[in-house]
Amino acid sequence: MSPGTLARLAVAGNRTDLARMVLTALSAALATLVVLAALTVLAIEKPPGPEGTQSEQYTNALLREPGLRGGTAFALLLLTIPVLALAGQCARLGAPARDRRLAALRLAGATPGQVTRLAALETGLASLLGALAGLAGYLVGRTLLHRPDGDGRLALPTDVLPAVPALAVVVLALPAIAALATAVMLRGVTTTPLGVVRRAGRTGAPRPWPALLVGLGVLAAALFEPVRESLGPALDAWLALVVLVVAISAVLGVVLGTGTISYLVGRLLHRYASSPARLLAARRLTDDPWAGSRTFAALLAALVFGAGAAAFRAWFQLRDQLEREQNQVAGFADFQPDSFYLRTMDLVDLAVALAVTVAAAGLIVMVVEGISTRRRAYAALVATGVPRTTIGTSILWQVLAPVVPAVLSALGAGYVIGRMLMGDIASGGRTEEVCRASAELCQDPVARQNYVEFVQVDQVVSAPGVPLGQLALLGGGAVVAVLATVGVGLLFLRSNTAVEELRAT
Amino acid sequence: MTQLHARGLVKSYGPTPALRGLTLDIAEGEIVAVTGPSGCGKSTLLHCLAGILRPDAGEVTWRGHRIDTWSEAARSRLRRTEFGVLFQFGHLVAELTGAENVALPLLLAGTGRRAARTAALNWLDRLGVAELADVRPGEMSGGQQQRCAIARALVTEPRVLFADEPTGALDTVTGEQLLTHLVRLAGEQRTAVVLVTHEPRIAAYADREIVMRDGVIDHTGLGLDAPLAGGLR
């Protein structure tokens, strides 16, 4: 098959195929933007001068301090997780129609390899278009946002452009990875001339071993501070890696644990189901408990990080409060702690909110796809007199029953790990020299001696309280986002249960 | 006595007419086969009679009540209680067992779970597939799925059963076995059957055969082989 024919067949399809390509391109554009933003942060040159010299051309401390840029870039890269999850979910959109099209191509003589290449090329081309759009958006955006303030300082690093080869690698690597991922995902799928056969996935009841992963994460987080104290700052870089592993372990545990939660919730629901809606939901949950893990992976990952960030915020807030109180005791009534870290947490919260939003967009795709896949069975149920509300309610139960405990476990795991990493706050335990006179007298070394007194600031070890409000906001927001996405998805129920669906074989 | 009455039914899909002023009566316990070439409007007629589709013009009356003007919810209720619907591929819910699929209409009607299961098991037994009670549709043959679908359609003891090519996906022997069951059980509870088919042997099970062409009734009769029908039953 010539490359031209391959490309033409790859982009052939109906409106759903077009929607899948547009969504894939959109995800690729978002991912490109995020990766380019991270590259830009890393491309800011370290200012000349001694250690601690800041890049004064920026208003934001995250950009000014060279030591913080790695973390900022890393946080930006973390944002690609929900974006890539959205791309993965988009790939499932219109799968039945695509399967029929690929089977028809096989019937017409295409080899299995050609069919795989077609599917991979479709994703690759859509991702390439998206990546190019992302690059264009980035270039236009950095021009539009380049607005120095009165002091000539910038809010964003719009004065920096990553090296052109780096830009090219991002624009080409993302589509290549997407195409490769599609080809890898199709390994378990055999497209025959008579249809598409999927290798059976994991069967049987999920085991509760994902809890071990979360436990491992909590244990490692609990040991973090003692180990750090005993080893000293020399190994801080390695310990940062440990923090990353801990976070990934917890996210994996929570995401995989959702399979176990779905299965258990499904069994409970089946035992006590008195309505057809709950019976349908229960059977689906026990039949494919991993669907929950796939559906909510990005959302739960965002919540684990969000809850961890809430623990960090509570820690910084308490530390600031203690410093303020102790300075008041010492006589510095006007003392205001530097709120740099709290401002940073604002940015982290913004990133989490963005991640939840992107994850919610992926959920809509999943819900619509689930409805579309079962449309003939649903249409038959409606034709036999089953109200659409019963089907809608069953979908609602199917999504909400596992999501509430899954969200709670994500919040719990994220918070506990964040809390363990930060430990308690030890403040005070020092003697403050206080000059109780006017500034003029205090600045005079001789006169000052008459007014100076030493105030003992006792050491206080405090534990930050659980930020219930923020956790509730995070969890409630996630559940509301899920509810809203299911609501949007259910709008497609009517068209997918039309009697015409019964006429197709 | 006429139960279901359709008069002057017109239905089009865009510019394509499917029904063009069709009139038809169905009596209690009567088995009516609707035959004709592909695209003549058989399934559309069945869907209009069952209240699945609203005709563009004309009316459908059930026991003196005009149902084509009813809301979708009211027509759904009617299909749940008075009508049964059966399709070519069974369309069972893949995640539910055979018994759960059959019990579904009863659960929707508010029957308790235990009573619904008992009734479902009884119907599966009457159709000779009691062993499928705890089997999922994916593990059943096409004929077994269709028997479960018949049980699901009859479990509420409907007054009319609408069957759209119920044997279309089955081999001849299995199809005829299925029809034998369907006709016997419908007869036992005086359920009228509207059977859409393009197979003369299947139409032979009916009391009356309606042959359609281009959206209207071409001719009506006792089927091309009334003696065969009698013999098969």
C-alpha cells in the first residue's frame, strides 16, 4: 500500500472518527503547550554572580530563583498526565465503527500489519496536527503575553525561546509516541475480515494488593524526614527521587485499587439491588471492575497530588502562624512571614484544578463511548418499554458508586503522604535580641546597649491540623465534576437508543 | 374482537416513504405474519403498532384508546405491560444472566426481586432452557439467546407480542423449534403475535399473512400455505 493510500485511508471515516481525530489533535496540542512551557522554564539562563543570585527580570519567584525552576518544570510536566490520559480515552471514541471499518479493509485484502499501521497513522497524523497547532499557539502566545511592567519585569518567561532542535523534537516526538502507543495497544487486538477480536483482559476478582502500594508510599513518606535528618543535605537530590517514587506508588495504588473498590461496591450493590438500574450497574461493576481504574485514573492522580498539596499548605500556614506569634512575643508586632511558599501552593492548586478539568473532559468521552458501545442493547431495552431514565440511572450508579470511595481513598492517601513528608513543625527554641527604643537609638551601637533585652522564644513542636475544608472542596469538586460529565454524557443517550440502532447488524 | 387497530398509517424517513396509508386490525390471540421484500416497510409498521415510532399521519388504537398521540413515557409503559417486543438478535443485556434478563421487565414493573426470579425461572423452564438461568448471553448460542428473549418478552404475559424477524439469525431447524415454542406459549395465554418475516415457512405459522409492497398492503390471506400452517402447529 502506497504511503498516499495509507494516509488517505487513515483519515477516512464518519463523524465520530472525525471527532476522535479532533479530540486527539486537541490533546496533542495541549500536551505540546505544556511540554514547551516546561522547556521554556528550563531554558532560562542562570544569572551570573554568586550562589543565590536571582533572575530579576521576572516578577514571579518561581522563575526568579534558579533552584526552583526544575521543580516548576516538573510540575508542568505532571500536567501532561491528565492530558495524555485524555488522549488515551479519545482513542476509544467511535471504536465499534472503526472496528467495522478496519474489518471491511481486511475483507478487501488489507493485511493485519497494514490495518495496524492505518490505526497508528490515524493517531499519529492527528497528533502531528495537534502538535503543530500547539507550537503555533505557543509562538503566538509568547508574543501576545510579552508585556513587561513599569520596571521592565515579566510575569512569564516570554523573553526565552528553547533551542529550535528541542522544539522540533517535541513536535515530532509526541506524534511518534502516540502512534507507537496505538500500535502497542493494538497488540491485544486481532482484526479479522469478519470483525475485531480483543484478547480477553484480566479476569476474576481483583485482589486488594494495590493497598500495599499505597502502604509502601505512606511508609516511605514516614521514613523520609528521619532519614533526611540522619543523612544530611548531601543526599537531598536522591531523596527528591524517593518522593517522586512515593507519589507514583501511591497514585498507582489508588488507581489500581479502584478496580478492587469497583468490584466490592458492585457485589454490595448486587446483593441489595432492588431496582433494575442498580442491578445493571452492579453487574457491570463486577464484570469489568478495571473500567473504573481506566476511567478515573487521571482524576484520581490529580486528587492524590491535590491532597498532598493541601497537606503542604496546612504545614506552611501553621509555620507562618507560629512565626507570627513568636515574633509578637518577642516584640516584633509588625512581622509578616514571607508567603512565597503559600503563593507557590496557589499555583499547585491551580494546576490540580486544571488537571481535574482535563480529567473530567476525558470522562465525558468515556461515558459517551460506553453508551455508544452498548447502544443496540440499550435501544432494544427502550423498545421493550424500559424507560431511558432507568438506563441513565444505571449509568449514574455505575459511575458514582465506585467514584465516591475512590475519591476518598485518593484524598486520604495524598494527604497522609503529604503530611508524613512534611512532618511536624518545630519552631522557636532561640533567644531573640530585642531593642525597645526608637529606630534612631537602636541603630546607635552605644545607645542601643541600654535598650537591648534578650527574649527567650520557647521551642514549640506543632502538628498541622487536617485541612478538612480544602480536602472537602477538592473531593466535592471532583464528584461534582464527575456528576456534570455524566450529565453531559447522558445527553447522548437519546440519540444512541433510537430504534434505528436495531436495524444495524 | 379487534384489539389493535391501525388506520391510514403514513411514515417517511426523510424523503423516503416507508408506510403510505396502511390500515390493519389485529384481533385478540391472533397470529399475523407481515411479509414482503426488503424495504417495503414491515419493520416500520411493527414499530408504529408497538408505539416505538410515531406515524407521521394516521392513527393506532389499542382497545379503543388512540396510543400514537400518547407521550413516550406512556407508550413505554404500554410496551412494558401490555405489549412484548422481540428482535432478530435477542438483544439481551450482556452483563446480566439469563434469569436476570428475563426478570428485568418484572423488576421494572415493581415486582420484588425474589418473585421476579421465580417467574423468570418458570419461563425459562417453559422454553426448555432452565439451565441458562445463571449463564450470561455471551456464553449462549444464538438459539438459546433467542429463547431467553422470548421468555423476557412473554414474562409479563403481554396481550400482543411484536416479533421482528425473530428467527432471522437462526438456522432453519432452530428457527422452527423457536417458532413452535412461541406460537404454543402465545396461544396458551391468548397473546396476539405480529410476526415480521420474509420466510414463507415462518409465515406459515400465522393465522393470517399480510404481504406488503412499497409501504402498503399488497394482499392478505391465510398465508400461502394454510394447510402447512395447520400441519406445523
